[in-house]
Amino acid sequence: MSFGFPLGLLALVAVPAVVAAYFLRRKQPPRLVSALFLWRTPNQRAEAGPRFERFSREASLALETLALIAAALFLADARCGEAASRTHVLVVVDGSLSMLATTGGRTAADAARDAVAALVRDEGASVVTVIESGPRPRLLAGPQLDVARATAALEAWRPAQPAHDPTPALALAKELSTVPKQRVHFITDGPVGELALPPEVQGRSVGARLENVAFLSAQRRDEAGVATVTVRVAGFMDAPRSVPVRFSAQGLPEQAQQVALTPGATALVRVGMKTAGLIEVTLPDDALVEDGRLRLQPSPPPTLEVSMVPTLDPSAQTTISRALLVMGEVTFVEKDAHLSIGPPSSVARVRVGATGPLQSFVGPFFAQKTHPLLDDVQLGGVVWTAGVNPPGQPLLSAGGVVLMSEADDGVVHLNLEVSRSNVQRSVAWPVLWGNVVRRARASREGFPRRLVHVGEDVPVVTSPGASWALEGPEGASRPVLGVGALTVPPLSPPGAWHLRRDGKRVDTLEVLALDAHESDLTTRGAWSVDAAKTDALATLSGDRPRAWAWAALVLALMLADFWLTARRRS
Amino acid sequence: MHTDAPADLAMVERASAGLSLRLPRVPHRGRLGDARAASVGSSMELHDFRTYHPGDDLRHVDWNAVARTGELVVRVRQDEVSPRVEVVLDATASMAVSAEKSARAKEVALWVCELARHGGCEPVLLIAGREVQRVPGAAARAALSQLRADGREPFDAALARLPPFQACGLRVVVSDFFVEAAPGALAERFARHAAGCALLQVVDAEDLDPSGGGGARLTDAETGEVLERLLTPDVLQAYRERCSAHVSAWQAAARRVSASWTQVPAAEPLTVLARRELSALVEAS
């Protein structure tokens, strides 16, 4: 049994008063009788002396006392069994990558789990809310989850967030607190620096100062069948040290480079490997293993396939092909191309040509300079001959004529009569087609970049008419909503993430556990801060309706007493 | 709280003056006296004739009958005795719940003794209280003047400490008869070996019709047991019914043993009682 308002039990002081009143009421002048047995009812038994049993049979006293006790319990908001009030403990655990740092065979995350368990035990908590701090705070358990389930959720927790400010998580904890000024326990692995914690926060570090060698960045560039891998290694330690950096790929012998590191310094390592497959780069295992292992996916294929619709004006075909060939990594195909170019009447993605009465312009040209297709396109000295206005949003115009537009479905209209214009001979021409090609490359399905750091937003391109999802390294699936070039929030945990279209794998992204701040374990260690306001525990009685059963019991007992005494009076 | 007031024993003599105890019309047992006894004796009253048996007193041979019949015929004469009268007085505390009740019980007991003496009987007063006493009739007044009804046990328990009743002409029991024991057995004991038995129930007005009004801590006068009750009309009515049933049970028991039952209201003076409730016991000398 628990009490939402224990002061209500003060009403119990009235019980002795009732009993005393009962005594006074019952203390009648004695009457000597000749035959007491004639006064007894059949179920009554006279007893000498003021024994307790004498009062127990007094139904009125019993009812009044019980009613008073029930009233006190009602005032005290007594709860029994499942309805008993629950003690709520709010915990924010640091979700940063450094919580995986190992010392003595145990990670800081394990220590955090133990700390939460001890906290729950010490506070006598029955429900727990656990929040993982991160760039976006995440609710690990709760709100107000029972201890067993919260503990299970914590067991499955694996911190993998980049360096971040815990304030959003602490603010979320404050939002989830059940009473004002409820204490929030913050468990991290080191000092939080100059950060001003809210007064309700009680912080504690479970980490330790450790030496660590880590990758700070990684790049892979695939050209002509050769992958060039560039990694930056940093040593967070007190003394100079030499560590080997190993590169391995399937079917190739492992390469290793010894790197001499001085405290606080970094070293750049670059190797070339003739492979188009996965490359693994590793450092010797140390305190934080995660930042010493890299899996580098090959870069997206740079080659763009372009097709020309045969009905396109031959002069236009010639000048466009010349511009595209200059760029390289562009191949012409008959069909199923990434970029199709055709006349205005075609279904190509880029439609070139002018229809209707032609009109030539030497300027001034009005262009949406911020549009990626017109980036760095200079039209000075250009003669542009155009026909009737094409559909879509104007991107470039001269007078009342739209020279270039983009439809809602992304189709680009180039209102240009090549044979009567000189734009194809200007510098703007290759720049314009370069923008077109770059945009076409960026709009290919999949990941434009296959290597991202932890905590970094992930660009992804999807197409309509299919269901898209991201599958994480632990098998968790996250749907991708939207179509086109999207940016999804940072993916966690680090590892290989697969993009699936209707369940079929389309592309793979590697989230690298690289964060210089998280790898620097020399800044970790003991730290604690007490809550400035110590309204420690919150019982959840306040947010639940009162136990009106007690009030009903009081009413029933009083009615029974009234009935009993009224019957006697009658 | 006992209210054992002294009885007006001098008034008893006045109330009994010129009166004697009416004895039952059956042969009595007792010392040689004036009343016809159940035994064959030497009084002048002819009881029967029978043939002579060796050892009979030759003085009792009816020679006239011998002359007429030629057989030895003996006159059998009835014995003449002075009948014993036993007065049993309940001296338990219940007889002292009020001054009237205590005084009236003593007065009635003494009054019966006086009547018996006036009738030539030999009264014996048996007192069953804290102590049991056997007092000859002549010393009854002195004994009663000193008596305190303070027996702390029920009347039937006090009776058990009395010596066995002797055969007597009349046994008068003065009590309130408020005992839980079965009336039948007690009544039979009172009537055993007695030619006649009179049960006089001395009751206080509160015994029969208690007053109500609020609660009461009822204390048994003899055992000290306590019962707290609200004396509501329902409770009082229930008491009256139980009391009436109790008296009825005693009356029935008295009838079964051919004893008389008389209820003596303690509130009434003895002079009044002698003319009304107790008149059946009185015979002019």
C-alpha cells in the first residue's frame, strides 16, 4: 500500500476521539439488577470488566471507527496492489560513441547500465524513463516504463552517437518529468565542459581517462579500377607511439603502413588498391575499437549513360555530343540511359528545340542564378533564337520569351534553335551541359555518397512508384518517405546500411564511426554534479484519479451506522 | 450497590397478631402437638380398627368390640403432632437490589414464622445467603435483624449449601426466584417431604417493569456480571416478556408439585400484603 498524500493519515487521530466519545457515551450509571440473564438477548454474553471484546460487538463503534479509517485512507490517497503509486526515476544516458570505450573488459555503457540499476534500486523506483542523449534525443525506455522492461531496453542499448550537446535530451527529460523540479539523473563518461546544466540535473560520470588511437577521416576514390584510400589517424595519448594501419580487400594482399604518432598530432595515410570491392582499414584494438575499424564501400560509378533521341535536330545532336564528350565519364547508349535528350515532342528528360515562330535574342537574359542548372552560366554576347514558350517553370527568359524551363516532373525544356544561335559556341554551353550532367548523376537512385560519418545527414535518391527503406547493420529497417533527392537524418549505429527498393537491395552506404571528439578519451574521467533542486522522487499518484473506493466505503459505513442507530432509536 | 435496609420487624408482630398460619388439610408430621399427624399415635382421635397382633398395647384393645365379635380388636388412634414449618429465606444479593425488597423479604419471613408460632407450629428459619443459617422460630427476629442479603452466588447455589430439608408440615420459600436454573427441579426440591409448600416471590417494581431512558450498565447483583445496554423500548419490552415467561415457568413448576405461588410486591407494606397477596396463608387463631 502506498499513500499519495501521507498527511491525510493525520485524520486517524480522530479514531481515539471516537473511541473516547464512545466510552463517554456508554459510561452510564450502573444499575443493579436482580436477574441479568433476563436482560441478555440469546446471542449476547455478559462479560465482566472492560475487555476489548466488549467493544468489538458494538456494531456502531466498529462502523464509525472503520468509516473514520476509510476516510483517513481516502484523504491519504491510499493505493493497493497495482493501483499503488509508482516512483518514477528519470535517467538520461549519454549516447555518444565514447561510451563504448572499454576499461577492464567493461564498457562505459555497461557501467551506465549498472548505475541505472543501482539508481532504480536505491530510489525504490517502480517505473523508469530512460533517454539517450544525442543530436536527436531518443527515448530508450518509457515514458514511465516498468523497471523490468526498462532494464531489458537498456541491455539492448548500444551508444553510437557523435559528439553532441546533452541539453536537448535533458530538456526532453524535463518534459517527461511527472512533477515539477523532478530530479533528472544524467549518466555520462566524462565532464560536460562549460555546459550549464539545468538545476534539476544530477550528473555523474562512469567513464575513465584512456589512451586511444583513432581514424579521424577516411576517403575513397575509385578511378580506372584503382581505389585510392586516404585516412587520417590521430593519437590521443600521452607519449609518442607507432601504430600499423592495415588495408585489406578481398583477393588482394594486405597492406600495412606504420604510422608514428605524437600526442595530439595526426598523420595522413594514403594507399592505392586495385579493387572495386570493399576495403577494410584497421588499427590495432585499443580502448575504443569502433573508431579503429573502417569499411570503405566503393564510390558510386561515375559513368553517366546518355541517349539521344534520333529525331533530335542533327546540328543539336552534334553540338550537344561534343559538349558531353568533353566532360568524360559519359557514354552514349541507345536506351535505358540515365539522361535522355530529344526534341520538344519527345519524352526525353531534356528536350531541346524551338517550335513556332522563331525569335532571336541578344539579351538581356533573365536567369535564376540559384538554380543548379544555371550555376555559373554566363550568357554575355550570346544570340539565342527561340520559338514559342515551353511549359514549366521559367529558368531563363529574354523579354517575354521563356528560353529555358523546368516542368514539375523534372523535364527540362531548352527553347533553342541551334542552327540560328551561337550559344553552342559560347562558354556557357559546356557549363550548362555540365550542370545537366551533374544533376543527372545526382538524381540516380541510391546514395550519391557511400561513406558518411556518424551523425552526418545522409543524402539518398529515390524514384516514385516503389517502396523504399533503409536497412541497418543490426537488421533494423527504416522507411524512406519521399521521392527524389532526399536527405535523411543521421543513421545510427555505424556500419553498412542498405537501401532497398521493394525489398531488393539497391545500394549500400557505410556509416563510419569517426568523431574526433568522441575518440579523444583523454578528456573522460570522473565527474559529478549534484542537483541544485532536490525534489528527488516523483510518485505518480498525482496524475492518476483518486481511489474513490475509499470514499464509497466511508459512505456505505456511515449509512450502515445511521441505519443501525436509527433502528435502535425507533 | 446493595440497599439492605433494616426491616420493620416490630410491625411484623402487629401484623401477625391474632392470626395463625393456615396449614394444609393433610396429616402432618412433627413433634407431639395439636395437629393431627400422618402417623398412628395415641391421641383421642380414632383413626381405624384392626385385629390384635402380638406386641400391641393391650390398653388399646376395644373390649366392647371383643365382646361383640369375640375377636381381639384394637383401636388405632391418630397421632397428634406439633407440625414443623420451614421458612426458607433467600438472602442473596438480588434480594437487596432495593431497600423495600430487602425489608419486605425479611418481614414476610418473620411474619410467616410468627403465624406458625401462633398456630402452634414449630417454625424453623433457613437462611441461604453468604452463609447458611438454621434458626429456630423463636430466634428468627433476632437473626433477621442482623441479616444482610449479600450472597454472591445465585439462590440455587446457596441452597446447595443448606442441609437437606426435613419432613415438615409446611415449607415456605421467600425469594425472588430469579435464578437461571430450571424451575422444575428447584420446585420439586422445595416441595419434597413437605405436606404443603408455598413459594412467595418478593419482587421489586423495577424487577417486573424496569424504567428505561438511555443506556445502562446493568450489573448482576449476585455475580457482578456487567451488560451494557441501551434501554430502548424494544429492549425493555423484551425484558418484560422474558421476565413474564420466567414467572410463568415458576408458576407451572409450582403447580406440578402442588405448591402455591404468590407474588409479593415489595412496594406494598406488610399490613397490606397480609390482607391481599398473603391472605391465603392466614387463618384466624
